[in-house]
Amino acid sequence: MMLGNYKILKLIGEGGFGRTYLGEHSILKKKVVIKQSLFKGQTASDIVLNEASLLWDINHWALPTVKDVFLNDEGDLIMVMSFIEGDELYKYTKNNGFLDVETCCWITQRILSALYYLHFAGIVHRDVKPANIIVNFKTHIATLVDFGLSKLKPDGSPDMSGYTPYFGAPEQIDGKPPIPESDIYSLGMTMIYLLGGDITIKRLDDTVPKILKDYIYDMVKQNPKERPSDAKKLNDNLSIIRKQLFNRKHIY
């Protein structure tokens, strides 16, 4: 099966708005990810088009890139993205168990680097969670994916676009405008999950060092005004924590 210049290799996902395939460029023989909106409704196409528009000018090593956008003969909107090699973190933890503290920290630093880039560009991701992080454990690269719910320069108007239970920030659940602090909350909840904590009550057990617990609990405070808002400063602080705990200090 072909979609434009791309050969479909296999179906890798299917949801309410369409299908996601692993594909290959027919000439370059390079792997890609292809998102196909199968529904002609405005909402379905808008989600794919919104993601494509946001990612078109993105250039960051921890974020995917858009390679192509087109309509096929049936009128389906097709978005072609870079193929990210690695493990989707939610599936990885289901198959291999939760992460150790140091692994969780270096993955978090890479995602914080991506969030700093996005927030500086005026983009709020709005759906940071383990299922939207792909990690290549061999190369130590973590990539934040799926921008279907993201917003560019939110205008302050109410927003009911959706969220992921437990990972969505309280203000998202209330339908308030997305803000960078919402992504910080979601990343903090992701850390709690990855470390084997209880995301229903936002708690970690005593195997997690107190200095890291305090760092994470600041990220998941109920009031967004009490949370850190600068992903760069969070990254710097986590680098200091890694130095104290593991004698490692990396800044991304």
C-alpha cells in the first residue's frame, strides 16, 4: 500500500481520529511515521493540521520534525513525520518495570530541554505523559511526541480540548487556558509514574531520595502559581541534584 511517495510498512496505532503507520520513502528508503486522518469532519482534520503547523518549523533534537503534509485521492489529510527509534515509555514500564532514579532523571532533563524550547516559542504541549515519550536507551536520547493537543501562543480563552487523567494539570481539567506550568505539572506526574509512585495521590515511596521528592512535589502543586515555570531553571536544578546523588552533572 502506498500513500503518496511513501510505502506503508505496518499499522502502529489507531484512534478516534485516524491511523498511524510506519512507512518508508519510496526513493530514499528512509523510515517515517505517517498520520492519516480518516474522518472528513473538521475536528479530525484540524487536529492533524494543528500538529503539522506547530511542528513545521521545529528544530530540536528532542522533538520530531514534519517531513510532508498532503491530501490523498480520497481527501484524507496525511502528515509525514520523522521516525523516532526507541521505546515508548508507558509500554516499556509495563514490560520491564519502573525506572531507577538516575534513569528517570536523565530522561527528565532531555524532556525539560524540549519544553524550554517549546515554551520559548510560545507552544504549550498539553499532553506530556509516559506514552508520549520515546527513549532510545542505547543513545540516551528521549523525544517528546504527539502534538495533537498542543497550542501555539494560547490567547487566554477557555479550552476544552481534552487531557489525560492523572497527567493533565488541574487547570486543564477545569477547562482553563493552557500555560507552561501545565506542562511542568504533567512532567512531574510522569516522573512519579516512572519511579513507581502512586499517581492517584501524587506520592513517591522512601526509595526516592528526599531532595528529588521535593523537586517533583514542587512541579505537581495544585496551584499553577506555586509551580516552577521555567523549564531551563528546572533543568539546571536537576543537574545539581544529579551531581549530589550520582556525581554527575549534565546540562541540556
